[in-house]
Amino acid sequence: MHDYQTLRLEAQGAVLFVTIDAPPMNLLGPELVRDLVLLIEVLDQGEPYKVVVFKSADPDYFISHVDVHKIAAYRQEAARLTGEASIALLFRRLAETKAVTVAQVEGRTRGAGNEFILNCDMRFAARGRAIFAQNEAAYGLVPGGGGAQHLVRMLGRGRALEVMLSADDFDADLAEHYGWINRAFAPEVLAPFVTDLAHRIAGFPAAGLTLIKERTNAISLAPVEDFRRDSDLFGSAVTNAEAQQRIKAAIELGFQTRAAEMNLGELLRKLAK
Amino acid sequence: MHDYQTLRLEAQGAVLFVTIDAPPMNLLGPELVRDLVLLIEVLDQGEPYKVVVFKSADPDYFISHVDVHKIAAYRQEAARLTGEASIALLFRRLAETKAVTVAQVEGRTRGAGNEFILNCDMRFAARGRAIFAQNEAAYGLVPGGGGAQHLVRMLGRGRALEVMLSADDFDADLAEHYGWINRAFAPEVLAPFVTDLAHRIAGFPAAGLTLIKERTNAISLAPVEDFRRDSDLFGSAVTNAEAQQRIKAAIELGFQTRAAEMNLGELLRKLAK
Amino acid sequence: MHDYQTLRLEAQGAVLFVTIDAPPMNLLGPELVRDLVLLIEVLDQGEPYKVVVFKSADPDYFISHVDVHKIAAYRQEAARLTGEASIALLFRRLAETKAVTVAQVEGRTRGAGNEFILNCDMRFAARGRAIFAQNEAAYGLVPGGGGAQHLVRMLGRGRALEVMLSADDFDADLAEHYGWINRAFAPEVLAPFVTDLAHRIAGFPAAGLTLIKERTNAISLAPVEDFRRDSDLFGSAVTNAEAQQRIKAAIELGFQTRAAEMNLGELLRKLAK
């Protein structure tokens, strides 16, 4: 295995369990992006791993969101895979990788964290614990990692707009109801269900799994240009004065700290004016 | 403010509450279309109103449907905005306006009324009170205001066909279940929820809201040609003998009266033969 | 009426009830395909039948799946309608036929059986009895009859991938929750509901029904090339050694027998390795 700093890998036959472990709150910074690049290169081979399950070492945070202090740095790490400094194109490559990808979400995942799971093939979550948000609107930004591309196609125009424009937190039950995740399970049932599903799929021939992904992506995965456009819109807007002022105000309220982000949806409400 | 005949406007900061008030049953006639044209011109500016909430002064009717006695007249009013005598293109312009649009539905909305809310950005409804229908099939017509374009994309082919071919009434719970509306709420909870959501969104920077709408429309709003085609198909079919005979028979049964339309789904069943 | 071997037809006014009766388990073999070709030619006329309801004479099986011993033969029968030996193109023609098509599912329908109902206009099912699966992945295959085209568009990328990659059985409640079927009903309510709906629709003018189908298909029915591509991928993969070995192993476990397929989802699990 590669030398990962923020991911712990455990293989069980053709199933690879990947635990995201980037304390203090699994921010998407350069280290995690570097590790995801390495991992995708492994998953692209389709062998020996047919299925990968992503989970978190942190019960409260899956991937919290990007580290707003390190945007240039993490984008540069993404370029090692795609040639372009863009999280959107990195995540789109995840959606195209040969291995089947499953997100097992027990805690919070927002912004680019939510875009990570949207680019996985399936999403299952712990009822009463998991929280989802696509909250760039609070800062005057658009989702930059493909969030709009997946949310609009899966939830439909009305619910996707509610998610993105409200910038609010959605629990696992509502996320399931909206088709944002496949299903919500009681926390004690989640891991056994996902593990069983992963092994079941991994027992089937690799060629069929890959071909089903290809045919599905041909229908539902937005073109590279659209991911790139979202990424560029995020990148140019994040440097403007209003966005920077909103991000600064959020940080003063506790943004990018574990405690304050337990209830980030409410924190962002205070930001509104 | 303009001099509206059928709309009552109340601004609360950057949120504009628009109450549809066109007695006796909020038919979509030339006056209401004229007012919607004026309003969209305001909303297109994106300032000072970032969010608009549509509701009805009539507890039983949101927008009942078009006034079948005034089709040429209301279409002509729509042309003042789009240059074409078509409700479909007017409603599509609503879907593209800069302000975020929210429909708060407490009563019945059918035909073009339903197409109005489908071209809003979000839809919330009162459980046990709101009723939805896309019922042109009962007269041998197709939805002429973009209904098919939105229903098929949001509900999927099977459920959209059920809605349009059955021409039947759907309550708020089933509409929520089908993804037709965002969510159904108990009547006393609906207005507080929508008001809170509107103010939350209006507290965020206008540029991001507009950009999120643009990116979403690029994915999910059907091309002008498809709206125009639906509109033309409706316009040419509505004048043929069979449609005119069915509309006449419906009027004899009480169509376009408050009392009979409380249960229009059943009235249309009597029309079938 | 034509001389059908596997279909029983009963007309009630403009509604045609078609009962699939191909013992011992309603496999899709050359006889059933031949009969479907004949039937589609009738439905294409749009008169005298405006609505057709498909149901099964077998309480446990709607259409179980293709007869794996007769793939070349049933494909050849399909060519009589479309000129191409492909179930996908036959089913796509069903989706385009003038009559409105409704599947009333009381038992199991998997693989091509599921693709048959996906190409109907609406699907209603018996709660606690109906079972759905798109399970080609278990053999290293892709759905060859348009399953991916419909599932991805109706269920969204994540749920469609779960359905196809897991190759598992889904009950009527979960199928309804995922938007795979329109609605699930208690078994004693299903037939009355569907019969009533069929007669309601059949009471409306034929021209409008056909036009609504056309407009809906223009939005949501995948192009012929995509159906053909799925069909070709299935056809070429089904002859390779791995697929043949998996199918042989399944047959040894009871595949293509009534008893073993009552719980086919579990049988396929044993196939995994």
C-alpha cells in the first residue's frame, strides 16, 4: 500500500475499506486530496479491489468541507491526477473509476464533503447522526465540486434548489426522502448492511460491474466541461470581497472548529443579513 | 410599486410576498397574466428583492387554471414580456428570473396553475388542503405551459405519465411522495416555514443565488423550443371540435365555478366516455 | 384477435386486459416474444384500445426473466417487429406504442421481465407480494433490454447503481420508495385501482393521450442507439466463458425453476465468489 497520511486502508478480499482519518475534523486539505489521488490510482485498476467502502474515523464528521485556508494548496494536489487544479475534476474521476464506490456516512458532510459522496456510486447513512449540506450559497458561492450536477439530476430542480439556496443542514431521513442518499439506517444496522452489500457486489464478475458503471455514467454523469465550469465559478468567486468577508465572519463565529460546526446550519443563519 | 389588479405585494426587506387575489377563483385570465408580466420585470432586476413568495388570498384556490373563455386575450398579455403569445414562454421566463421564487400552496392549483408553480424554484404545500392536477388530457389536450417538461424531469417518466394521463387530483402527501412538491406541512406550519426559509435565503449574497439558479437551469430547464412546441400543440388542439365539445360539457357540469371545482377530479370522470 | 399462445386478451370497451400465461413460470422465450410482437402491432393502431393493462396468470411470477436456453430464438422473434434481433428495441417500441400501457404486478419480475415493465407507461404493484430485480451483474452482464436507460433516469444514479450492481431482490415498498414503480397497494386493492384508472384514461380523447406520450418520450425515452448498445453489450458478453460458467452454476442451484426463484436474490448470493 502507499503511504497514506489521512486514510487507513483495510482489505477484505476484493473489498477495500477506507477510513478517513484527518483530525481534528476531516477537513479536505492538501493531505487528504493527495491521499485521494493515490487511492483513485489504485481503484482505477479495478483489481484487486472491486468495491471500496468509505467511512470516517470521526463519529461526528465524515468530510467536513474544504479547508478554506488552503484552497490553492489542495487544488494543486488534485492536479497531479487530472492535470487541472480542480476538486471537481478529481471527484469526477472518482465517479468514473473502475471500482464500485460506497459512502457509509455516520457524521456530518458538507460542501466539498457532500460533493465527494455525490461522486461515489452509492450513499448510505446513519439515521439520527448523519447530516448533509451543500452550503456555498451562504458565502455567495456556487458548489464547486460537482454538487449541482448530481443534486439536480437526483433530487430534481425544486429540491436541489432548496438544498443549495438554503445552505441548510439536512438529516439522514430527509436526505433519503429527497433521494440524496440511497437509504438511511439505524446506526447499529448501517455498517453491517454496507459490509454485506459490498461483499455481495464484490462476488460478481468485475467486467460486468465496470460496464454497468460505464453505461450509467454515460446517462447521468455530467460532461467534464460542466464540472470544470462549476469549479471555475467557485474559484473566481471565492476570492472576491463579499465571499472573503462572509468567510471571515463565519470563522469569527466558529467556522472550521468542531464545536461550532456541530450545528453549522444555524451558524450560517447568523451570517445572513 | 406598479398598479396591480390581481396581486397584492408586501415587502419585508429583500423578501417580497405576493398574494394572488383574483376573485372569484383565481383563474388565469388577462388581468393576472398582465400582472405577472409586470412582476417578472421587477424580479428580473434581482434587487431589491432576492426572494419572492407566492401565496393566495383564496384558501381553496391558488391559481385554479386558465380562463377558457379568454385564451386569446391572456396569451396576448404574455406576449408583452416575451414577444410571443404563449403562457409557456412567460412561465419559462419566471423560471429564469433572478429572484428566487417560492410557491406556498394552500388550495387547489391545476392545469396552468400547476405549471405556474412548476416554474417556480420551490413548492411547499398544506397537507390536507392543497390539491394538484395537470389535467389537459381530459379535454384531449397536452399541457401547454411547460408542465410535461418539469413533471417528467422531476417525477420520472412513469409518475409524470400517471399525473398527465389520469388528469386526476393529487393531494399534498402524494405530491410530496412523487417529488412534485418539495414538502407538505401541516397547514399551521406551512407559512412560518416558508417565511423563515425565504428570509434565510434572502440573507445570502445575491450573486451566488443567481448563479446557482443559472447553473441549475442549465441542467434542468428545458429549451425554449420545447416550451414553445408544447404551447403550440395546446393552442392548435384547443380549437378543434373534440376539445371544444369536452370543454363545453365540462362547463355544463360546473367547470369554472368554485363549488364544482372543489372536486374537479371527479367532475372530469363524468366527462369520460 | 390473433392466435396468441402465451397471452389471454379480454377487452372492456377501450381497455384491453392482457394476461401473461406462459407456464411454468412466465419465462420470456420465443413464444412470448412472438405474442408481444403481435400485440404491439395491435396497440400501435391506438384504436380500438386506448389503454392496455398487463397482468399475470401466475400469482408468483409476472415475467420471470429470459429463458437462457433460448436467447437466439427469442431475439429472432423480436426482429419480426423491429428488423433487429434485440429485446431492447422491441421493448422500446412498446414504450412508443400509441396505447397507454399499465403493468399490474402481483409477483416476481426480474431481468428482462423488469425491463418489460420499465418500458410500460406506468407500474403498480402488490405490497408484500411483488418482487423486482435487475440482476444481470450476478452473471457479469449488463441489462440488455433498456433497464439501465430507465432506472438511471427514474431512480437517479445512486439508486439505479445499487439496484443493478447488487443484483438483489427489491420488494414493492422499496421499489415505490425508489420511484421504480408508481405505487404499491395492498393486494386486494391493486386490481380495482388499476382497472378504475385504466377506464378513466380510456374515457379521454385518444389524440391527447398519444400526444402526451410523444412529448414525454421526447424528454425521457433514451435514443435507439443507446438501447441497441445495451443490447449488443449483453449479447456479446452472454457468450463469454465467465458468464456461461455463472449461468451454469446458477442453474445447478435451481435457476429457471419455480421453487428456487422464489428467493432468487439469495440464490445469486451463493453464486458470488
